[in-house]
Amino acid sequence: MKDDAKSERRRQIIEAAYAVLAEKGYAGTSMLAVAKRARASNETLYSWFGSKPGLFRAMVEENARTAAEILQEYPGGDGDPDTALSRLGPALLRLVTSERAIALNRAAAADSTDTGTLGRTIAASGREHIVPLLERLFAGAAAAGRLGGRTPSEAAELYISLLIGDLQIRRVIGVAPPPDETEIARRAERARQIVLPPAAGSEVTARPG
């Protein structure tokens, strides 16, 4: 199968997996059910993903890819951290509060049969992957005196807390709607301004994008 065709078929299988997950929950989502929904063979799913945890790992990694790609464009000490955060903040907040992310987190909460595998996968592809990239970004800002005495690690933790807070948890338990674009822009800009105040004598003009 050519690469483009395989990528499209893979996308269709992942779409089918989300549909089955929404209907049946994590425990009820089997490789066979996903294969039937995607009109693919069970052998194809096992060949491409290896197992049910492997399929969900692919779903998590695909969902987290956008935020990581933005951060990887801005290595520490190079580029403009304000521009990076103005792009990252809205993208990351949309990501973690999206219906797909919420479905995956609800599935992780229900994952008892696989001993927490899905939760560990979400952590490894999400926070545990994003925070070190943020720390690298903030290392350059620290050298420029932009962190107010915080370490890059402290700045990364503060940024995540200000940007996301308990909103994702409230979405998972069903007590909060997804934020609209106005709220996304407001939260992202507030987090950026608090963690990265302008250096003395400078004026920062980055805006949420």
C-alpha cells in the first residue's frame, strides 16, 4: 500500500476507534469492533498497531502532535518565546479540552483491565513530553531575565497551571463545556503575560494567534 493510501486508511481506523469508544467505552472497545467499523480486517489492525493499547497509543500520540511540533520549532535560546507561546497556548488549550482528548482521558479513567496502560500513555505523550519542551523554551527566557527569578522548570509548571488549571478535569467529569475562542485567547494571553513579563525597557507586542 502506498504511503498516502496507508496514511488515509490509518486515519479512517483511528476515526472508527473514536466512534466505537464513544459508543462502548474503553472496556467495550475491541480491535474487532474497530475493524468492523472501519471496514478493515482484524489482521490489518494487529499488523499496524500491535494491540488495543497500541491502537490507543497511536490515538494519543496523534492528538498530542500539534503542540509538540510548535514547541520543537522554538529551541531554547533561539527565536522568540513570546511568539512561541502565542501560538502554543491556544493550540494546547484546544487540544486538551477537545472532545477527542476528553474521550481518551475518560477511557484512561475506566482503564482497569490494562493496568493503567492508557493513562501512562497519555502522560508520556502529553504532559511528560510537553513540559520538557517548555523548559527548553523558557531556558532562553531565563537567560534574558524574563522569568522573574523562576527556574525554567517552575515557569513551565506555572504556565500549564495558568493555561489549563482544572478546566480539563471539569470537562472530563462533564461539568464544563469546551471553551470558546474568546476564552481560549484570554486564558492563553494571561498565562503568557504572567510567566513572560516584558523585560525591563522593552515592549512585547505578541498577540494570541
